[in-house]
Amino acid sequence: MLLPLGMAILQALLTLISRSAGKILNAIFGWAVRALFGQPSPKEQPFLTGVVAAAAAWPILLLGVAFPKVAALLVAFVPFHNRAPGWVIRVIWLALALFVPMIVGLVVASKAPEGSLREPTWKRVARGWPITIGLAASFLVMFVTVPGLKIASIVRKRRQEQVPLVTHSSIYHEVARVIVETLGRHGIELRRAKPGWWITVPTTILLKLGGDAFRGYVPDKLEYFRQGPLEAALYPSGLLLRGPKQLVARAHGLVSEALTHTEALQTLDANAQILEKRIHSLWALFDRDPVGNVGSDEMRAAVDHLAHELTEVDIPYEDWQIIYRELLQLDREVMGQGQLLDARRTVYSMHQAAHPDVH
């Protein structure tokens, strides 16, 4: 009686796992992509997820060359391995194992930054092998560590947030400086620290084996900081904050406000980024004469024009909120009011304090 009952329970568990496998794998792939590259834009998400998925599957393809039926059963979860001769399945696995790195090399090369030296096709194909090996090894580390870190955060009642923040090499370290200085003014004294091995090992593997292919996603030296229970890691496409829920939320708010007055992009949608770059241009115009531009009809008209465009643009609501907030921040500065959270005074107010007789 107990044996059939135990088998029924085991079968129910296996059915539940198989039904949830897709969702679990999607979650792990998402975590791995964000852990390796930060928060990608919607345009980059399919590319990075696809490349990571192909590289993660590659070791299984190699396993299939030696043990084709076992690998086929592992991947398919259906017993079709007895319907075809072993040598046929082995040939299929061998072809896939050779084919996947070539595709990875060509796809990654197609995403090279503008102005990069165009390499011959054979070199792009050959480069796919070290890139695939690097991604597969990095994913293996992420596959083990990221879910564990998630569980540890839940047990320790910590919060982990990925703040969208698109930077580039020329401003990456400057953005890190702004983050540290802003939080420091509010009593959160971050100190540069050595990242944990679960961060350094995957990124080191990518840079060593992938080289320039991932230079735009993984910095040579990751900006990583700690202050007690709070951790902050800046990727080229996102800021990771981990720590107590209230502290993370406070840091997120302060950083979001301060980084509006930088070249970093906080939106991910392409249309939203066009508007955000125009806001940056207005900040640059304002900074040329921060005293004379306070109350400027030209500046106010420019802000109003962007606000009108925001009512008509087709962008996700999350990005719409960010653009709306950034416009409000710029508008406050134009009106000489400064920011709400940051304790710094505006250039205009400091000028007025230094020259009280000048109006």
C-alpha cells in the first residue's frame, strides 16, 4: 500500500517539476543575464538571452556526442531515444556542437560597436569558440550561485534591485563617483571593496575568453562598493543594489535623482532614450549659464515642448514615469528651486547667497 502511494507522490512531484521547468529555466536565464551584464534594454534582452542560452546548451551538445541517447532524453524529456540508431543521434549532436559556436561568433560580431574594425567571416566564426566556452563557463557559475544568492537574500530579509542605468566607457567611472558622493551626503558612506568571487569569476572568464566581444557589457574593472549590509555594483547597463529593504529603497531614490544630471540613461526603450538624451542636452545648455538661465523663457519653452511630446510618445509606462520625473527635476532647476532629496543647493542659490544685493 505504501509503495503505490509513494510512487504516486513521486510521479506528482515529477509532473509538477516538468510543468515548472520552463518557468524555472527562464527565471535562471534572466538572473544569469542580469548578473553578467546588468539590466539589458528590451532591444538587447533577446540577443543576450539567446547567446547565453546557446552557450549554456553547448556542453549538453558535447555530452550528446559521447552519450547521444542520454543527452537526448535529458533535453527532450521524452523517450524517443529508442526510435533512432545511436550513430544517427550522435551525428546530429556532433553537427550541433560544431554549428552552435559558429553561430554565436557571427551573432556576437554583428553586435559589435559602430566603428569597430570589420573582421573576415572566418575570423568571426573562429572567435565563436572561445566566446561560447566563456559564456558556458560563466553561465555554469551563475546557474549555481544566483539562485543561492536569491534564497540567501530572502532568508536574511534583504532586497535586491536592478536599477536600469545605461553608461559607456567614457562616463562609467564618473557615474560611479556621482553615486558614491550622492549617497555619502546622505549618511550612506560607501567604500570601494573587492567583489565576491561569484561576481568576479564569471566576468573574468568572459573578458579572458570573449575579449572585445563583451567589452561593452563587462567593464575591465567593476565599480563595486559596500557600506555595512549595503552592496552596490555598477555595470555598464545597470546598477545592482543589495541590502536591507528600506536602505535599498532610499539609496535607489537618491541615486535616481542625482543621475538625472549626468549622461547616464535611466530608460531602456529606444524612443524613451531619444527624449532622455534631449533632456541631457537641455541640462548641458542650462549648465553654460546656471544663473542666467534660471527663469529663462527659452529654457521653460523647451521643457514645455518636451512635456507635450511626452503626452504623445509611444513608450512603456515605466520609462514614461522616468522621463516625467526627469522633466520635473529639470523644471525645478530652471525655476531656481533645486532638487527635493539631495542636500546640495543649486548654483543659482549659492550665487544669490554670495551676492545678496544682486537680483
